[in-house]
Amino acid sequence: MEEFRILLLDVWREACRHIEIDESTATIAKLLAARMPIAGATVLAFDWQRGRVLTPARALGHAAGKACAVDRPLGSTETPRLQRWSSAGEILRVPPSPAGGVAGLLLPPEATGSWLVGALRGEHGPCGALLLQARAGAAFDEQHERMLGAVLEPFSAALENDRRLRELASLREAAEADKRSALVRLGRTDLQNVVVGADAGLAPVVQRVALVARSDVPVLLLGETGTGKELIARAIHDSSARARGPFIRVNCGAIAPELIDSELFGHERGAFTGATASRRGWFERADEGTLLLDEVGELPLPAQVRLLRVVQEGSFERVGGEKPVSVDVRIIAATHRDLPAMVQNGRFREDLWYRIAGFPIVLPPLRERRADIRELAEHFADKAARRFGLRRVHLAADDLELLCSYGWPGNVRELASVIDRAAILGDGESLELAKALGVADLHVSGPDRSEERQAPVAQAAELPTLDAAMRAHIECALRRCRGRIEGVAGAAAALGVNPHTLRARMRKLGIEWSSFRVVP
């Protein structure tokens, strides 16, 4: 009995020591061979979903042979028979004769001699079987059956660990495939955020990022639309002690007023109509990480009050909840609006301003950092070539002069879009920047070439900004719809957008719908 306990302890030790099941099977089989007349051991795995019997491990005499390798499909009647035997936990002692019944499903057709077969059980039920083959001329007895029954549990644990290891490997491969696919779509080679211009126009910004990243002080990013506020926020996060935590970006201007509390703080089940389950808000999801509140100036005053409490106390209550939820979140706010002016006219709370503006960073517009245009354009051209499957084309001198002459009201975001269009129009042969900017063809010759170049550039610079064009378009729709936003005859339907999206855009552009309302 003492020897039996020592054997079982040794078997468990080997089953827990090795990650790969073939390694643990090889060492355990040697321990068993010292006490049982076995010539080989085989571990089978049942793949119930695909209806197959697989062989993840063999040892001793079968380690290099193929006679005991089982990898075969299960028929529609064979699967339930094998499941019933596995669930019953019956140990089979197969005599040295052609195997039938359940043993015939597990042993290979060339099997000879005596066999012992036991079922292995995993976390979700039967998962495999352990097969022991007797040496030539030997047979198994009841004591051997008891030994097999004792080692089934450690073998089950080893097979379950092997299954989980294979699942992790499969998930890792799938994640790597998704990563490669996403990088191809984004035109990138890695996930590192590249701050183009860090040594030139953005050098002061990068220096301030390095200073503030080490602390948890709230950061306020100020700058025009398209200057790269999210990129700088990610750089702060990646350089901080929270780099391993989540980075969550929330566009405050895109959230409908009635959904702000639910989105930011979450809700409990039954808190309102449609709340069929509890939901974590963005603050909870960003716990131990960084939360970027993009366009924070778009938040209405009631939401600013609730945001102030979270920033001050680090706790809040879900919508419909009664228990406070504590979070550890670093706040980075960003806006293109003039928050001090909004504070003065009462559109933004002064106390919230002081809380989120712990360390302000102003991002200069692209027209004030023209030294970065070449590097930015080359960077975006490289991305466009990879994303669209085109030949890489370098900037010509005329191209750079054109880019530097343009005003870039949309800043870096507009430059990226222009380079994408230029790459597509050039089809890998050139960068058609003149066409992408909507100006006349610049590829002309003769003494008047510079004058022909300057005229279209000036014409392009006089174009209305995107926000101005969008404001005029929305106001035209509101006039036609008499100030109505929702419904079949509303401006949202006429513009083909969601009413919440239209309202968010109107708030951002400062459009008051009431001025277009016609009261009968």
C-alpha cells in the first residue's frame, strides 16, 4: 500500500511538472512500466465537436511507431456509444483477440496482445482515454486495473492542461492574424505610435509629454481639429506607469445628452427601458488605465457636474445603482474649443476647468510647423502605399512646394487624406497632389510655370473650411425643414444621418436650431 501511494505521488508530480502532455506521458509510462507489464502507453483525446479521436501522446514502444496512432472520424452511432462508456467510467480489460465494441473504436486495427483502457474526464466531462498495452506474452490482472484507475485522474489533469494550452496557442495565432490584418488596413508595420515631428515642430510638445507622463496629473490637450490630440494622449499613456492598463477614448460630442450618464458611468439592469442587463461605463473600463475625454467642451452642464465628482473623488454610482463604484483612472481631456472663454460666458464650469487643466499642452496647427510637412507627407505616403498595395513614391520638389504653400485648415488629418487621394490618383506612378487638392495641373513647362503654380495654390487657400461648408449645409437643411430635426420631414432624414449625430454636429458647430424654427 505504501508503494502504491508513492507511485501515485510520483505520477501526480510528473503530470504537474511538464507542460507538454507527450513529455509527462513518457515519464509516467516509465514509472508504470516498473510495476506493470506494459509495452506502451497511449493517450487519446475526444474531439466531440468535430467527431474525431486524436492521439496527442504515445510512450515506450509506441513512441516511434505508427501501430497505435489513432486519428479517425467517429460515425453518427459511434459517438453516443463512446460517450456512454466514457461517462460510466468503466475500465476495459481487452484480451489478446480482435477487439470489438467500444474497444474497437479506440484500439487501432493492427493492435495485438492484451490491453487496459480507461476513460479520462476533463472540466466539461469525458475528454479522452488512456490505453496501456501489455508486453508480449503478458496479461493484465485486477491489481493492474486498480493501478490504472488510480492514475486516470492525473492523466486527465495533464490532458486538460494540454487542451487549454492548445486553445491558448490557437487564440494567440488568431490574435496575431487579426493584428497583421489590422496593420495592413492601417498601413503600418507595428502598433507603436509614431510622433512625426518630435524633433522639429512638435519638440516642445514632446518635451512636455515626457515631463507629465511620469505623474498622474490630469492633462488638458488644446488645439485645432486634426492636430493629433489623440496621438499625444496615447504617447502620454504609453510613457506612463499605466502603459499596461487600458487606454479608452470617448468622444463626448458624439454621445446623445440622455445617454451620457449611462455611457460614462454605466447602468444597472432595469435602470431604464431597454436596460436588460448591467453595463460597465467607460470609467470602469478604463480602471487602472487612461481615459481620454475627447471634445470635453461638448459636455452639457449637468454632465459636467457629475464628471467633476468623479475627478475629485474617484467614485460614482451607476445609473439605477445605489453602491458607489471606485476607480483609479488617469484623465486626459482634449478639445478644440476656447475653454477659458466658455468658462467666462457660463458654458463650462470653472471648477471643472481647474480640475482637468492640471497640465495643459497646446498643439500647434500644421501651418505653424511647416518644417514637419515633408516628414509627415513621406510618412503618410508610405502608409498609403502599404494600405493600397501601391509602389512607394517619394515627394518631388514641386510636390513639397505645393504642400508648403497650402493653408491646411484641417491640419494633419487633412494632410493624411490628401496624401491618400494623391496616392490613389497616381496609382503607384506618382503622387497627384494637385488633383488631390482640387487645383489645376501643375506639371507644365515654360517660363510662366511658377505663376501658374501660385494661382491655383492661392485659389485652394481661399476655399471654405470643412466646418464652414458643413455649417452652411446643415443650416440650409434646417431652413428647408423649418427647424425640424427628427421625423420623415426632418433635417436628419434629409441629410441621411441619425438625429443624435446631427444634434452633436450642430452643438460642435454652434448651430441653434431654434433660430430656424417656424411657428405657425
